[in-house]
Amino acid sequence: MSTPNQRVVICIGDIHGYITKLHNLWTNLQTLIPPPDFQTARIIFLGDYCDRGPDTRKVLDFLISLPSKYPNQSHIFLAGNHDFAFAAFVGAIPPPPDGSEVRETWEEFEASEEREGWYKGLGYEKMHLQGRRWGGKITVKFNSVKGTEYKGSIYDAGTTFESYGVDHGSYDLMKAVPDEHKKFLADLVWIHEEDNVGIETETGVEFCKLIAVHGGLERGKDVGEQIKYLKAKDTRIPKVEPLSGRKSVWDIPEELRGTPTIVVSGHHGKLHVDGLRLIIDEGGGLEQNPIAAIVLPSKTIVRDTNTDKR
């Protein structure tokens, strides 16, 4: 029988290229969590490191440096839908496992190609749908859902290109992104599972299974099958719903309710803590919003804007 995990687990929401916010959040976590707990914490980054904010390159440098700076911590880096698309553009995703052509991922969504201005530059023929969308030039300038101007593409990827010193939509990004950044993108996991993670409940600390996935798990679909293709990073799928879905992945699937399971995600542009369903994305990639983390087992919320220095 496995022993309950007494280690502190910190889940960090979407960063979206804001290096100053990330530095401030990290400092606040370091200040608010007792040093022995912080130094040995499991830190789960929930994805979406790039786009919208100005400093994607610096954010990746910071994340890549953590294992050597904090060797007693363990770090999990999930792929967000933005990171997957960035990786697809620079060729840092695996080929489809069945040997099929990656261009087959375009077919289902071709009606959107013109409006979204999919990338058609050098190398596009061998690019996954999401890479083409990411590097494209959207024809609509205003995002009515967010109330903001698009930054280059449907993914707001213009700022990521700029952080590497190249124009949005330029093939030159392939050469500008360092190999260690491509490796980081290639190594991102689509899902993380862990047993015996403590979480504060009405009756005290309960030790549960934890599943971390950027958007969530789809309702009405076999959980085992979802976990299998997410672990395999199956790039035959044009749109990976657990990374990019909204309503379909909001709740904990009914199938998991029999066994206490924490499902933690970012992605949704909200901070939502409801029982064992944790959604930690207070920033939503918007400049005026904080980025947040949740600390388990206490469920303490820490933000980059925290001023409480205990």
C-alpha cells in the first residue's frame, strides 16, 4: 500500500509570456511557503507559457532553468493549447503514430482557413493544423469574446514571434528558437497523473488521485481512452479537446466521481475551486489580471500581486 504524499504540491496557472508576473509569483511562493516545503515541492505548471504577453522567450528560459536551480523540487510542465500550437509550428511535436500525413489534420476545419489566415509559408505542407493556425494572420482584428484586439493570429502569437526577434508569421522563427526551447516544447506532457495528493476538505486532509490537464477531461467519453491518447501525445487529432475545450471539459467526468480524484487545469481564464475540481487561470493572458497558483493540501491561492510577506 502506497504512503500518502506529504509533499507540498503547487499548481501554477497560465503564464502567457509575462515574465515579471512569473518572477513575482515565484518570489511570493518562496516567501509564503516554509522553506523546507518549498525546496522539496512538486510544482505542476498547467500550460500556456507563450503568446499574449511580451516575454515568451524569457519565460521559457526561466522554466528551463528551474531543475538545476531547485534540484530537490520536482517540476511537471504540461502542454497548453498555445504551447502545442507553438511546438507544431517549429516542428517540436511527434509525427502521427500511424504514419499518416499531418496535413490530414486540416480537413475538418478547412472552412475556417480563410478567416483565420492559416500559415502558408515555407514548410506549411508538413505542419499540423494548430501550427498553421498559430503562425497565421487572422483577418478579423477584434476578439469579441475577450474584448481585445488579436495579436497577429487566432492564438495571439505575434508577441511570441517578437520575443525571438522576428516578425509575426515569419519562417525565420524556426531558426530563432534555440534548440533547448524546442526540446522543452517537445518534452511537454499532455497529462500528469499522481496518487496520494493531499487536499483540505471539510473533514480534514484527504489523500486523492490527482489528474492535471490543461483544459480538463471531456465528459461523456471514456476516461481511460482519453488518458491513453493524451499520454501518447496522439498528433492525428486536429483539435485536442482536453487541451482546448471549454464547456466540454469544465466538470469532473462522472466516471471519476466514485474514486476521489482532483482534476486541476488552467486554460479557462477563471479561478474556480469547487470541491476537487480546481481551475487555476486567473490571468487569462490579459495584462491587467494576476497569475495565480494553488498550494496543496491547504488550497491557499497565491498570486503575483500578493503583498502579504509572512
